[in-house]
Amino acid sequence: FSGITASRLQTAVDKAYADFKNLSEGRNADYIPILTETPSNLFGIVLATPDGTLFSAGDVEYKFSIQSISKPFTAALVMNQTSPEVLKEKIGVEPTGLPFNSKLALEIYEKRSVNPLVNAGAIAAVSLINADSEDKRWYLIRQNLSDFAGSELELLEKVYQSEYDTAWSNRAIANLLYSYHRLYCDPEEALRVYTKQCALGVSCENLAIMGATLANGGKNPITVKQVLQKEHVPELLAIMATAGFYDESGEWMAQAGLPAKTGVGGGIVAVVPGKFAIAAFSPRLNASGNSIKAMKAIRQISGELGLGIYGAN
Ligand code: GLN
């Protein structure tokens, strides 16, 4: 596998699991009330090769909400349905350097919604999907995420309800965007479908295959379906590299050297272009909303195997 033996890959995964298993720093997200109920000690790591071979340790089948990790995949659907130029013009690709739910970003960046990996840009991406009804919008988005995973992803209803019932901040973002003509369907519809997208259940194994699809030039290694056109993969990975960790993106890139996306459910997926995907999950987050154990695990594996795209970290 890219010149690295299977046993070395498994050893790196096992070692990261053993090294960080007992860490208890950080806290589950609590602004979505139900996320406090996820057992905080869960921890899983899966490294996938572009042919879909998995190297795993820990709780890799547990289903948690995908949250913001859904964002690059819906941006991919916008690119597929329209073009990367539309994504750039109607949403933007610049990193904000601000938290994922920033409203300030909308004001200071000349009313652009900035990039599809923060809430504003992600809600705008949902609104950009060509669909003549809310059901169709949701169907297309869920189908696309399932195509990346190579498996039907199910809505975690309780997570959806809990987040939608308390979605005042995202509702504000949707309405503000709409007032700036930067949201392209009814704001409440965009909010509902975005919140559902974030409440899809995924396992660490699912996330690894989603990442492997990007590592494999947009073709799912299990179903062999071309989910994202190959020529658009580098553009998507570049946005993940600059904005995947919000206000911690520079720090992450300096440490792990890999494009990646995090979610407040505790998941992270990182992509080594052409070579691997590494997914990890653990619910306790740092102040930027990124999983502490998942970050440490991926960073260590990247370092040990020399996977950082800028050279060995
Ligand atoms: N659904 C979450 C929200 O909109 C996603 C945030 C995240 O994972 N960073 O707040």
C-alpha cells in the first residue's frame, strides 16, 4: 500500500489507539443537547486504502452524527450539479479564521458566506442544490452522502429534533444570508435540510470509505461509482486543507499536514491524496469543536507513516 506494508499500517493504528485511549481531556458538544448523551469514552480509528481495505481499532461501528463532516461532500454535490465556479461565486472558498458558527464572518467578508465548510457556506450549499421540493433536496443530499459512504446512511431522528429545536444561531445565519441574497431557497427549508444532513448517522468505517472515495479520485472503492468528477477532487481537498478545522485550520495543517474535516459529533476524516483516508471518532472536543483524541490519533499516524503532504511531520 503506497510502499507501506499492511502490518505497519495496522501497527500505527493500534499504537495510536493504545496511546490515546485513556485521555479524558475536553467535553462532548452540549449546544445540541442530545450530544451530551453520547458515551464520552468511545474511541475508534480506521485507516482505509483507496481500494477499500480497512485497518481498524476500537469503536469503529458505533453510529454517531456526521455533523460538519457532511459539508465537503455536499459541496461536492454542488460542483457535480453545477461547477466549481458556481461554488466560488455563490458561496466563496476563503477560510474565515473564525469559529464554525460565526455571524461576524458574514459581515466582515463583504457579506460573502465565505466557504462551504463553515455553517453559513454549508447552509448556502444546501440551498444551491437543484431541487423542486424540500423532499427532493433532502433525498439528493442524503443519496450523495450515502454514495460517498457506499452504504445507505440513516437519519438519527433524535439528533435532528434536538438540533432543530435549538437551532436559533443557524436560523439567524440562514436569514441573514437570505437578506444578502446569498441563500438560494427558502431559509427555513435550507435550515431543516442542513440540520438533517448533519444528523445522518455514520460509523468510523463509513467515514473512512467516504475519505477513501476522495483519496481514490472521487470513485467509491466498494461500489466503484464515480461520485465526484476526478478533476474536482483537488479543489475540494484544497478547501478542506484551508478551512476544514475552522479557526484551527492552520494549526492542524502545521501539525498533521493533511486536508481533513471535523464535526462536533466527534468525528474527523483526513485524506492523503491518492493514498489513504484516516477516520477517527471520539466525542470529547476542544474549544474549537474538534475531537481531541481523533486529532491526536490522526496526527500521530500521519507522522509515524510520513503521510503529511508537505513532507514528514
Ligand atoms: N450541525 C452543527 C451546527 O450547525 C455542525 C457544526 C459542526 O460540526 N462543527 O452547529
